[in-house]
Amino acid sequence: MSQTIAEKILSLHSGKEVYAGDIVIAGIDYAMSQDGTTPLAIESFRDMEVTDVWNPDKISFVIDHSAPSPSQQVSNLHEMMREFAREQGINVYDIGCGVCHQLIPEQGHVVPGDLVVGADSHTCTYGALNVFSTGIGSTDIAAVYTSGKLWFKVPDTIKINVGGELPEGVYSKDLILKIIGNLSADGATYMSVEFGGDAISSLSVEARMTVCNMAVEMGAKAGIMEADRRVMDYVRKHSGREPEPVKADGDASYNREINVDASSLEPVVAKPHRVDNVVPVAELEGLEIQEAYLGTCTNGRLEDLRIASGILNGRKVKEGVKFIVAPASKQIYLDAMNEGILQVLIESGAAVVTPGCGPCVGTHNGVPADGENVISTANRNFRGRMGNPEAFIYLASPATVAASAIKGELTDPRGMLSRPW
């Protein structure tokens, strides 16, 4: 029988031909956890009375959610992670290295055809590299650390064909927000979503990561794309491992197929307090903001900083707006510095913080005040997400965030575009 990408990868990793609805035990190619989930994973690992992890070369710990540490308690948890990693020979990406979902592909740990798990819900990001990657809980990741295996229910797959071409001023973030708005926050629960079509093929690997990163925001188990030349070039640049790309069969069985015309899209925002509460930016133009945030595992990559700097170059952030920028990794920070991007952002009025997740999850670095409106490139706008349940978070593209920071109100970026950096 014909198979989807998810069915093929889970078949290859379980040693038998499987289809949607089957239960399998599959071997894992790589696993990671971050500082919000690793301490519990370590405790669970010890409760399982296992001495050694299955393969320290296939595990990473990432200290990114509260980095640098904002409290004594968190510092002790970080040290717990470091001690366990030293004991087991596990790689640690410590404070300042960046966000886990940038580091894992950037450092070459995943390649097309892999099965990857992470104790973080946005692990689905790596689907942009033709990887079946999914988020799991701390106790499940502890089981992976002991055995190198995990059970899965093979998911149904939704196929989303994105045709046409994104108009100027419209980006991959607008595309995925529009899709989530149409499908709803639970429209793809426990499914794999295959993204394809001419518009996807035209996107950079960075932009594709933005799309797959937010698959979980419509309930998906995984978001995944085929590996084309751009993906293979990216992988060869970052990894020495041999990729084994997987394509769906032409007559594979899907739960449903959805067609999207990219050329008809416009800049959008997700209104508080749901990611699927999506409307055109034009409907909300003029809504005052007090904070703007550029960063996260969704839009903190070099391409995103370039887009924002192209709009901010020669302009100033409006007085009274807190504009916070967090590059997604140390390498991106350095690249942005070498290109002059950081200088543009800082001269415009940005406060550049340590690469990491802090502002997004609300642990530190930019917690908004009561009643403040925040325009953010993050992936979630739930009540309290940035550390204050009395604030209001609007999600948008880097261009919309930059334009809004300049005017101090929600702004359609198309009227402020300048030549890219």
C-alpha cells in the first residue's frame, strides 16, 4: 500500500510497514530536552533505576528558557542538568547558545528521514528538514534516554497544498497564521501535516521552519515537508550525517487535502488570547502597543532580523515602545553583528538580549505590565504567556512587528518596506 511521509518514517524506524492508527515502537535518531523539562526528566530517569543513558551522542540538553538564570531556584536546576550531563557524557548547550529549535538543526543533529523527539512542544520545527519530529513530556523523554525507543500511534495526515506566490510584504508567518485561523487550534489534533506546493518550494529553509514550528498550534503531532535542493544544501552545510529523504507516494491516503492560494494572502495578526483568532492587520491598524518583540524559535533567525532591519533602517522606534530583540542562537547573533544588522536594530531603539526563550515564555527579559499590548513574532499568545496574565499579545510577522514598533500601533508593513538588507 502507498504511504504518507509520516507512515514511511515510522515504518523505517519500527522495522515494519505501518499505517495511520497502528501502534509502533520505534527507534529514535535524536532526542533533546530544555531547562523547563530536563530536571523532571532526570528525576524520572533515576526513578527508572537505570545507570546509563542509551547513547549520549544522540542527546542534547539545552538551557534556553531561563537563560541566564533569573533566580536561585532556576540556577540550582541548571546546575543539576550540568552535573547529570557531565556524569553521562551528554552535550549541553548552555546559556547564550540559543533556542533549542534553532540549535538542533543548526548544529547538524538532524537530517532528512530522521525520527526525532524533544521535551518541548515546538520540536515539530525540524519537519522543515523532512524529519518526523514531535514534542513529548518529561517522563517520555526519560524513557527515550534509557532505551532509545518510544511508542507512537501512527497519525493520520492532512495534506496542505500552497500554490501561487506570497505577495510583497507577506511572509511565511502570515501564511501559517492564516492556515491556523482557517483550521482552528484543534483542527489537526494528533495528525501529521504535510506542507507542499509552489509557494512552499519558493521559501527559504528558515521560512519553512516558521511554518512547521507552528503546526502544533493547530494540534498537529508533526508538520513535515519534502527535502528539495534547498533543504539538502542546508543539511550538507550543517551536518556530516548522511540524509535519507522520504517522499509520500503519489496515491497515499490522506485524512483530507486543503488548497491554499498564497497570492491572495495579506499581513495578518493573531489576536489575544488564541493563536487561531486571526484577522488582517488592516482591521486593527491604529491599536496602540507598548511592547514589540522580535525573536523566538519561530522568527528569531537571521532572515527574520534582516527583514526587520530593512524596515527599521534609518527609522526610530516610537518613544514609549519597548522593542526587544532576541536572536535565536549565538551564531545568528554573530552573523547579524557582522552584517551590521544589530547596529541598525540598536540604533533604531531595540534592546538586544541574550539568545534564548526568556521573553516568549515570560521567565524574564521583557515581562509586560498590566493592560499592555504586545506585538510579537512568537508562536503563542495565550493569557499569561509572556509572564503577565493581564497583558495582551498579538502575533505577527517580523515585518509587522518592526513596522508597528516604529509607529507605536499595529501597522500593515507593506507601506514601510524598504530594500532588504
